[in-house]
Amino acid sequence: MARITAGVASSHIPALGYASDFDKTSEPYWTPAFAGYEWTRAWEAEQKPDVVILVFNDHASAFDMNIIPTFAIACAEEFQPADEGWGPRPVPVVKGHPDLAWHIAQSCILDEFDMTIINEMPVDHGLTVPLSMMFGKPAAWPCRVIPIAVNVVTYPPPSGNRCWMLGEAIAKAVASFPEDLNVQIWGTGGMSHQLQGPRAGLINKAWDNAFIDKLEGDTQELRYIPHIEYLREAGSEGIELVMWLIMRGALGKTTRMLHRHYHVPASNTAVGHVVLQPEQE
């Protein structure tokens, strides 16, 4: 059967994509941010996942105010890099896994999650930057990718608890898929940042690191953080961290942290990155 073998979380800061695309990663400003991913790149080369379920949010590339799905799963054969105003990023086309994606969609819907099914969707930096951070600049991405888009742009976003529960439903779906697949689930976005208003540039190192601490072990504290705390402590865009909770919920009761990385600054936010392994229950 298919199995979720690991969870990965990472910021998806667009400037990281710029630094990668234009070979600026060895510049002093960017070196510390990228150094924290070197361990993961070597680890991913050893793990060789067949499929990555990649949880991200769209930035008005695929969706706008005309349609705002809370949870959407993309089931197509492939996804083109989006044009975010400067042309598409020079990265490979993202290849999907329709069979597993449709299976997850069916299982989650029957598990009482109202998933929006997408069959055509350009993917922006929310999805392609994490792939670049984990895999570098290959001619083709080394695994299939199932994009799951979450609304964290327009209020109300889903609660942390609902995201955790979706992770549990995804894990159940994967475990019932008959093909032998090594599956990872990634949660992206964050960490603390605010892009507008009097608090633009807000970064809360203490809160970010406390959040990372609670991803390991068997605590479920994070699922009950209210929206107002994300807003107050992590800024208006800090709500993206609920997407990490889909990843964490999919890993089961207890996790072990294999790697963590936190760096400030990178553009006007903090870089957060962890690799988690589910512990046998």
C-alpha cells in the first residue's frame, strides 16, 4: 500500500525563488537562508519519494475573488508554472499523480471534507519555491506532485483544527491506496510576516520557534491556536502556518524531528523549515 513516510514544512518566500533562479544563493545575504536546506536536499536524494502531496496557497494566479475554495485538490496530469507578472519561473513543469489525487479526493469527500476538484491550475511560487529549495535546479522534478491549495488569503481561512483533521483524512486516504508508493506531505508558507500596514515587516522569532518546537512529539497544542493569535503574534500573513498543520495531522500521533532551520531575514520575513518523521504507534 502507499504510505506517508515523512512530513516537510517550509516557507515559500518568492525572493528565495528569485535567488535560486538568478544564481544568487552564494551571495552573503542569501547563503545562510539556503544553507539550512542542504541537509534536506541530500536527504531527499536518499529518500526518493514517489509522490509529494504539497499543501500551499495560491497568490491570485489560479484563483481570484470570483472563486475562493477553502480546500482544493488538483488532479491533472501536469501543472504549468504560473506567470506572476514577470513571466513564469524557469522551473520544470510539475507532473501530477491523477490516480492517487482522485483517490484522495474521493476518500476525503466521503470523509465529509468538501474538496474542490481542480483539473487545470497554474502553480505559483507557493508551490514551486519549496520544490526548488528541496530539489535545486533539476531538468525535471524527481517526483510526482499532488497540489492541495488552501485559502489563507481571504477571511475566514480554515481553523488549525480543521487543517489538522484534513491531514488525518489525507493519511487515511493514502493508506488505502493499493499501489506501493513512498509519499511525503509538505506544508508550506509562513513563518511570521506582515506585508502591509503599520506592522509591515513584523517578525516574531520567539513565537515562530515555539511553533516549531510543538511540531515534534505528541502534543496537539498547535491545532487549537485561534486565528486572532496568528494575527497578533505572527502578523497578517502568519495564518499561512495552518497549512503546516495539514502536514502535521497526516503524520499521526507522534513525530520525531529530523531537521530544523530558522533564519532571519529573507526578504521581509523569516525562513522556517523542518523535516518530521512519523513515529510508529
